[in-house]
Amino acid sequence: MDGYEKLTIIAQDPLVEVDDSINSAVPSCQPVSPQSKPAYPYSLPIQMACLPNGKRTPILKSVLTSVCERNCNYCGMRSGRDCRRVSFTPDEMARLIVELTAQKIIQGAFISSGIAGSGLRTQDRLIETAEVLRNKYRYQGYLHLKIMPGCEKSQVERGMQLADRVSVNLEAPNSLRLSLLAPQKLFFNELLEPLKWIEDIRQRSNPYRTWKGRWPSSTTQFVVGAAGESDLELLQTLEKLHQQFRLARGYFSGFTPLPRTPFENLPPVNPWRVNRLYQASFLLRDYGFSMEEMPFSTAGDLPLEIDPKLGWARNHLTHSPIEINRAEKEQLLRIPGIGPRGAYSILKARRQHHLRSLDDLRKLGIRANRAAPFILLDGRRPPVQLSLLT
């Protein structure tokens, strides 16, 4: 079986975690078109990923092996599940990445793995794959490397020297929820500790040996909807990670039941829950909102019927609109339809002239109709479509 056939097996079964929001326009497994790759008419596990610089690019998402000695209750790779398994050598995976990149099918790769022969040994194979890419093939593309449970700090540092991004998946917001999802994993020692190491390495070690001369960003991922966790639990943990470990981003993977797993009869998560979690996480990370301003229910969940920023604005800005021509950046970010780039554009444009109409905002890339109910332009309320207020 050649490497492309193995990747097809990876693509057919959801073995690699998905790390993007509901708004992704690209499915997790994307068939390769005959025009782009006539020699290998397979479906490959390719996703559009958000890079650390905010751009989106196609990357290969695969595992070095789908053999795993752990028995996580939701996972397609769990050791007790009857499924077809595949494995790659480090050089085989590296060559596939180089070939797909050369043919402009991908621009990078995210490499994870099942735990086979301990997390330490598995991490060595992941590092060897990255070393072959960077040193043997002189690969210059994007590389996201998974940090495995049970690895050592020295392995984390070596992986950071070779990757553009590293990730440690907490899977759950605390040890209680993790015990339901993955009974064999240790929340603090195996998952949280490596996240601490990543930040400690960035703080204490010189990045001169890294492949780009700077330390990579770090992320984590949560499984949503399988362990009874609340949105409040997830966002509280993520906020602490941003503050304490400079986490670049948290990803939310909506639970989907897989056959032949202990959780196969649980219901799938409502995809709107995942969407609301992403929206709230961005408000906390990029918009200056606090946890206290999130519209949690008494059970600790976000409402599904409205995005949290719009809900906040309706409660606070409908009768106290913000004057666009005088507002500070922090105030502008509170207005629906205005993001960080839009706020910057408004501040820049105001140095030249006053903004007097919704068309002025549209020219700046602002979603003017969404902002209209909550703003003043030169002291006047702009016209508002009634549908926006109902």
C-alpha cells in the first residue's frame, strides 16, 4: 500500500481532529481534482487552516499512525475500536508532504499521531518527521506539530525549533470532564504541564536555533458536547490559557458520535453551539470583553439564537448609541459589524474627515447595516432596517 492509499484511509474515517469553526467553507476531507493531481485520484485529508498570520491555506492533516494504545471514549483511533489502521515512517510522511506541496495541492501540514509505544516514543517519531522535512528536504512550508501526552520537556523544545505552530489538546476544560472523555489521560501532568513548558521555553530560551528565528505559536482544542461540560467551563479555561500561557487560539471540535465507540449513542452537538463558542472566545481574546459580559444562562451556556456581541449591544447600546466620530478603539470594538480591522480603518479615516453616512462606513469595509442600530454619525442616528431590531 503506497502513501496516498494510506492517506485515503485517513480521509475516510475521522481520525484527525478538526480545528476550525462552523464557518469553514472547506470540508475536512477534500478530494484532489484530476487536473491538480492526475497520477493519484484519491481523496486526501486536506483542510483550510487559519495560519498564525490570519491567512487561510490548504494543509494536509494526518497522523503518523492510527494505531493507539489509549481508549478515549469518543475517538475513532481508540484501541478497542475495530477499524482499519495505517502507519507511516517519518521519511514516508515527509516525502508525501514535499510532493503535495510541490504540486501546489497543499501549502503545509499538521501532523498528529495515535499513541503507539508510549507518548515519549511517539513524540520522537513526530520530531523525526519534522527533522527530515526541514533538514533533508529543506522544506519551507507551514508545519503544525502535535505535542503528545507523556512527552518530555526537551522533546517539546525540539518540536518548537522545527514547527510554525505546536498544540496540546486539553480535550476537556478540567480533570473531571476529561475523565469522562479520556479516562487514561492525566489532565494536569500530561496535558496542562506541556502547555506550561511551551510558554516557559519561549520566556527563558533563545530562539536562535529555531528554523525561522522565533518561537512558534501554540493552540489547544476542546471536544464540545460529549462530557456534559458547560460553555462557561470551556471559556473560563480558555481565558486562563490566553492569560497565563499566551495561547494563540483555542479550537472547539463539535462532538459527532462514531460507531463502535462507547459514545456512539450520544447525540451530536448542535453546530450553533460551536459557532457561539468561537464568537465568544474572539470577544474575550480580541475585543476587550470580559467573562462577566457573556450572556450565560443559569446552566452556564450561551444562547444559540443570537451571537453574544449582538446580544450585548441590544442590551447596552440600543438606547445609548456610540458616536462613530468620537469613539475610542475599545468602544468601536463593542459595535456589531466592526472588528479590529474595521476599528483601525475608522480611526485612520477620521483623521481626514468626519464619517457622516453608512456609505462612508461601507467604503471602509464595515458591515454598516449591522452597526446602524447602535451608532451615531455626527450626532444623528442612521436609518435602520426594522428586521435588524426584531
